[in-house]
Amino acid sequence: MFISNEDRVDAWCEYLQAELQDLNFYAWPQDADAIDPLDIDYVLAWKPPPGVIKRFPNIKAILSLGAGIDGITCDPELPTNKPVARLVDTSLTQGMTHYIVYWTIHHHRDMDKYRAFEASKTWTQLPQAIASNRKVGILGLGELGTAAGRALSSLHFEVAGWSRSEKKIDGITSYFGDDGLSDFLARSEILICLLPLTDATAGIINSKLLNQLPKNAVFINCARGGHVVDDDLLAALDQEHLSKAVLDVFNTEPLPSDHPYWDHPKITVTPHIAALTAPHSGAGYVAENIRRIERGEVPMNLIDLANGY
């Protein structure tokens, strides 16, 4: 067992060892000298250095330690004959849902205006917005998008989602494919991006897409920074087509101190904290996938490398 490039290696090893007591765990690069590449059965990784995984020719699977797998599939030397599975972690899903619900309600209820009223010691009450009149759109209806959509629907928001193929989810209207994207955007007053980052979705948040949103729409991105063309988003805000943006992920992380996002009055920046994988809860899922593979079963949430998700 080999864990690559993870800043919580000790915690992962502790919880995984409790689940799989017969396995030995090694960390890269800390244990590089102790590793015989031929003896490694599994690679657990999140953004491993390019070319590292191919050093282990006998692995049975590559298991992501995060919800996304773009940090793995971006490796040009990734062995494409090995199964890759993503992580589904209850605490991560809950964290993402909480983040999305929080910021949706924040902008739905005009809390930025109330902050300004507070700063100026102004006692002003705005008309209370009605959730059933608020159209929320979620780009991407995977595990995270579905959970967030259901939570927003339970709060009576009018929720729709867009995905590559049609989805049937109670409380969420499904738009799908290229033909459905324009209609989906035209009704999305609050747009949330939870797409996987692939060749097809890189740069999808551009002027063409943003201009199809209703005027004064809000954009929330907690997927990947690579989805956004930064200059196009800034232009949409400066030209007052969008009213606000909440950004948790960026093309360069950490976000450079001189980036215009930091000082833009219509942008809220958070440091990639919408949902963090927790070793204490994720280890059980990873361990179960290993048990499945050892029993000759297909692992959960296997990735289609041709599609990138």
C-alpha cells in the first residue's frame, strides 16, 4: 500500500491500518527507500507528482483520496490499464452541501446589503425573498451536486441541474446535453458549478455561458478553478451582468496576493475549504473498495478514464 503526496499521511495510515490490519502502508516520498515498487498493490493519492504512479507496475488499482480525480488523470504518464476510483466521503458531501446552502441563502436573502447597512448603522428592512420564487441551477449532478440539490429543494428553492445525460432526481428538474444548456442557464438566478474538470469542461465558465444567465445572477464555484476563464468572469461582474460571485477554487492555488479577485467588491474568496476530505471518515470507504477488489468485485465509483469522470 502506497500513499502519495498527501499532507495528512499519518492520519490516513492510522485510520486505514485500523480497517486493514494485515496491510503495510508506505508514504511517498518519506518511505521511498523502504519501498520495493514490485510489492505495491494499491496507490492512494491526491495530486501525486507526475510519473510516480507508473513506478509501481503491479498495482491493482489507483484510489483517489479526494472527490475529484483530475489531480490524478492530469499525469501524462498515468497507467491507463489500471482502474481508478474516486472517493465518496460522507463528511465531504455534507461539507459541500453546507457550503452551497449557506451561500445560496446568503445571496437569496441579500445578506451583503445587510452587512453594508450594519457598517453604516442604517436600520433598513428589505422585502423577504421567497425561496419558491428563486431559481437555483447546479452544473453537474454527480454525488455532490445531487446532495446539494436535494438539500436546496427541501428548503423550497426551485432547483434545476444540468448534466451530460438526463437525470431523474426528486425535486430537481433535469436539463441535459448541449441542447439543454441554454434553457438551463436562462432560468438560473443562482448558478453553482460542481462539474468534474475534464477536457470538455475546462474553461466552460466563459463569456458565452455567463451572458446566458439572467441579469444580476450570482455565480458560486466550488468545483475547480480550471472551469473559469478569469477575465470573462471579471468582465461579467464589472459590466453588471452578474451581481456577485463566490469562489472557493482557482486556476492557481494558493490564489496569488496580487490577483484581482482578492479586492473585487463583488467577489467572495474562500481558500478551497468548501469540502475537505476527512481521513477518519474516508478511510472506511477506501478500505471497503480494497476489500471489494480483493474479493474480485468491481470497486465503487470506478472512473471512466475516456470521459475523465
